[in-house]
Amino acid sequence: MLTKTSWLRRAAAFVLPMFVALAAHAALPAGVTQGATVEGVTEYRLANGLTVLLFPDATKAKTTVNVTYRVGSAYENYGETGMAHLLEHLVFKGTPSRGNIMQELGRRGMSFNGTTGQDRTNYFESFNASDESLDWALAMEADRMVNSYIRRSDLDSEMTVVRNEFEMGENSPRRVLYEKMLASAYQWHNYGKTGIGARSDIENVDISHLQAFYKLYYQPDNAVLIVAGKFDPDKTLALIAKYFGPIPKPTRTLPQMWTEEPVQDGERAVTLRRVGNSQFVGLMYHTVRGSHPDSVAADVLGDVMTLAPSGRMYKALVEARKATSVVSDAESLRDPGLLTFIAEVPEGASLAAARDAMFATIDNVAKEPITEAEVARVRARAAKYFDDTINNPQAFGVAISESIALGDWRLFFITRDRYRTVKPEDVQRVALAYLKRSNVTIGEFVPDPKPDRAPAPAAVDVAALVKDYKGDATVTAGEAFDPSPANLDARTERFTLPNGTKVALLPKKTRGGTVKIALQIDQGDEKSLFGRAPQGMLMAEMLIVAGEIGRATATHEPTEGS
């Protein structure tokens, strides 16, 4: 039997948490709802669709504000490559109410940047923690989300910077080789194009297209706002509601990306010949989505192969003096990504020998499986990376942008957990499944002081070309013919040749005075021809070939197969 005291205690244990939860919920600004909390990161959602992540840490001296938009180079349309990156530059140019944002960030001593990936674009600013700076940063991000100028004049002035970035990439043999390998590895998916874009698209982009791209994707329902470091969560949430809450929820529907790259069905090879003093050879393999559990195993596999001094490929190439360096890159993307190995081969050394050593190392995994010691080394590096990132608000804001691009911010922690538990057999399985010859794109950069290239096709002024063109004399037109049965019957002349061949002639004026002849040969009836259709088809083909041979003989022309 319960005493009054024990009953009250039990009631309090049940009811008080409810009141605490209700009180916390009631403290939220109007229109804001609270979601999941993971290791100090709490998610909130505004009525207009904006996702907010707060990661307070009073031990830090700085605060970082990061906005991630779920759009990158993979979302660009034909003729618009580089648009996501161009937009990244232009949103720093200002808004009507705030002036030049880059100058304002610099004037306040904030460290800032913007980065563009395949599946996301993010902007961040870090500053010494203060209510005034946080207020300004949040107001600024809300303003440029929907009120950025995106003007032609700003695009023209920024083109020098973007063109310089493009040319820096063009002057990097490794980067250009990687770009050409991408284009071969992805034949349909937009991952086959790098974020910098094609020179012609960058230089000729239509400002109205760029503005439309901005209005489509830079909206609260396509964005995640992250505040990390030293700040007051309640005050910050109120500020977020104040500045971002009034932005209307878009009525448009975001386009869905449905292109899937088919499984590769054979080796592909790219040879790049350009001026340079280093040789490179690369192997590029399709793998899995960044959200897939095997994505971690693929990344571990890359490190097991290339990390100095114990990496298998490092030993086979660098220690054997077949290459000066070898690196791996496991791309973690929304759609299936890549695992790439690139080795730099000294001038005068054999590219073929380096390539063969890379393949031999990969093929040897079947004989010498991945070991626990190899995985443990990579696991320890990963653990340090995640610890360092979580303890650095700026690094955390940028890193979690990648997880947002994969589908959800919590994938950051799930990926960390997967590194903790990845096993040698997982890495071995991924190696055998994806590092196949049928799944590889081979790339080679061959230095050439005077590459023999075809000329760039010249532009053609078609309007000038056809302006005064007259052509030949007009061909005599045919007659307007009535195809009714009565007229056909009246115009047709019919007779029978002595050999029994029935002839029907239909005289009529045709364009150019052309004559058409048709011959129909009856072979039998339904009963006699039953099951003998191939014979009739073969006879028709033989008559056509005989006619072609006869024509060629008369005109001395070669025939196909002769």
C-alpha cells in the first residue's frame, strides 16, 4: 500500500519532467519547434522550413555562424557549369540595406569564407564572442539569403577573381588530370564536372540565369543555420526567430535530381599531354554514397594504401622509387562517389611501371587481406580528426556542412561511430567489390613541351554567310496531284507484257523529273509459303545485292564486301 509521501514522490517523478519539458517548449520563440539533440547539438525548425543547429560551448572564446545551402555544382544545368561557385562569390557583394558584405566582415575583424562543393554551398564567419557581433552576423546572413544584389556589374568585377581561380587549376597537372578522369568516370551524372565550371560557361553566363538559380535554391527551406561556440542559446534562438522568421516559406517546389550513373562495364583510359615537368598516373574507382556504411571502409582503404610510411601503395611506389608521392581521395557525396589514387612519377621514370605497381598492389589484396593493424592506424587518425573538429567551432560548422549535403547533420556523428567500429573484413570486402578492372578509369599526364593539338574550331558568322546566297536555278516543281482512288484509276495506264508481267504506269509531273519504279514478285499463296518467310526475305536481299554489284560494275565503283 502506498503512503501519501511515497505517492507524492512517484507523482512528482512522473509529472515534473512533463512540466520541465512544457516549460522548455513554451520558452521557444513563436513558430520555432525543437527537434533532436545529439551530443550537445540541438536542432530547431522555423515555420518557413529553416533548420537551425545550436552547439553552445562556453569554454570557447569564439563564435561561428555557418549557413549551408543544399545546392552545389551537381545542380547546374547545361551551359551553366560553375554557376554555384559564381553565386558564392556574388553573395559577398552585398544587399540594398547592408552594403558590401565582404568589406563589412573585414571591418569587424571576422574571419570568413564561402566554399562550394558538389552537393552544398556554405558560408561562415568566426569572431570573438559578443552579443553585438552575433546579432550582426545573424541579421546579415538572413538578409543575404534572399536580398543579395546578384548584379551584372558585380559579376563583371568578380570575373577576374573567378578566372584567376580557373587558370590556377588549369596550371596544375594533377588537378587537370583529375578533372579529365572525372569526365570519363561519370558519363551522365553531373559529378563528372568540376565546380569551377567550363571557361565558356563562366565567361558567358546569363545574369538572369544566375539570379533564377539564386532565387530557387537560396531559401530557408533549403538551408541549415549552424551556430557553434560561445553564445547564449535562448538569446540566439530569439535572434534567429527575429531575423530569419519573417522570410516567407517558398511556394516553389525544388527540382528532384534523378540521374543515376550506370555501373561501369569496362576500363576507361585518359591520356593528357600538356606542358609540365612532372608525370602523374591515376586510378579512379566508383564506390558508394557518403551515407552508406561502406563509405567509411572505402576511405579507410584509401589510407591503408597510401599513408606513409606503412601504406601498401606507398611502399610499392615511393619506397621502390617508382614515384615521388602517392595519395588517395575517397569522395563522400550524396550520390555514389569515388576512390581515387594518384601517383607523381619523376621525370624520366616509367609511367607504365608506376601504373603496373599500383594495379599489382591492389590485386595483391586478394592474397594478402587487410589487417587489423592497418585499420587500427587509420581508426586512430580518424578519432583524432573527429575530436579536433568537435572542439573547434569553425571546423565543426564546415565539417557538418558535408553531412548536411549527404542528407542529415547527424551523419557526422554516425560516420564517426562507423570509424570506431570498422573492421578489416569490411575494408577487405569493399576492396574486392569495387577495385575491379571493369570499374576503373586510368589517367596519365604525359609532359610535352610542344603538344600537337588540333586547332580550336573558328566561329562562323552564319548570317553573313547566307546573306547574298542565291543558289542554282529553281528546279521545276511537280504538279499538284489528287490522290483519290477515282483519279488514280483514271490516270493509270495498265497492260500486260508477253511474258505475263502486269504493268501499271502512272504518269505525272514530279519535282526534278524523277521517276520511281516498284517491282512486286508473287511467290505463292498462304499455304505454299507457310514457314518459309526467311527464304523470301533472303531472296529479296540477294536481288538488292545483285543490283548493287551490277551498278558498280557499270560505273566501276567498289561495293561493300567486294
